[in-house]
Amino acid sequence: MTPTARTPVVLMCGIAGSGKSTCARRLESRGYVRLSIDEEVWQRFGRYGLDYEPDAYEELSEAARRTLDQRLSSLVAEGRPVVVDSSLWQRARRDEVKRIVETAGGTWRLIYLQADEELLRERLRRRAERFDADAAFPITDELLARFLAVFEVPSDEGEEVVVVRDD
């Protein structure tokens, strides 16, 4: 990478089931380093409710987030393109990640995957049948409703909106 070039970072944003990991894996196949909070928790701590108590999730997730923030900063400083595979459901968190990218010498794109509730519900039902990092934290219909209620939809943040349709 030339000294004047800025390292590209794609910030995936959306509700669980919107397709963030699928998009992030496509970028990974093109040379981006994928940073996934779900995979970090899965690899370090295991599956929610099986390998650790549900009450520990917030603490473990926060530890994973700190690790990924450090990796993001290092990778960007090294000039390696990154895709952040996370819901980024709060504007404050999105702003924090943008600052990390910019401070390390990168430039970000915020991709918001917008999907309707029924599509999300169906995708999450199918996901729950798997045993992998994407399914490490089970999302019930009730939890999805809570996520939808608190999700801060990006607006005037430089976001690119992708309307998600069924597969």
C-alpha cells in the first residue's frame, strides 16, 4: 500500500439475520480480513448457554469487542483491508468504530442492510438449526422484537443502504 492510500474498511450494520456475515464472507474471499464478534465469542468462550452461563454473555462479548477493536486498529495501520461483521446497532458504537479506523489511517464505508421483520424471523429460525458461530447466540422471536425496538437505524452517517430481499 502506498503511503498516501488509505486502508479500506467496510462496516456492516443491520439486525441479526439481515445478511451481514454473508456479505462479510464475500469480502473476505476478496482479501479483506473479517472481524466478527460472533466468531470471537464462539472461538474464545463457546456457545451461549452451553459453554458459559447466559448471564456472562455481556461481559464476554465486551471482552471480545475490545480484542477486535485492537485488531482492527492494528490491521488498518498495517494497510490490510478489513470488514467489520457486527450489528453496530448503536450510533455511538458506529462512531467509535469509525474513529478507530480513521485514527489508524483507514477510510470506512458503512453498509446498512435493511430487511423486513418477517424475512429476519425466517432466517433466524433456519440459523438456529445450525451449530456454528453465527448461531452461537440464539435469537428468539421475542428477542428479535427487542432488537428491532432498540436498533438505531443509520441516518445521515454516510451510510449506504442495501434493501435485503429473500435469498
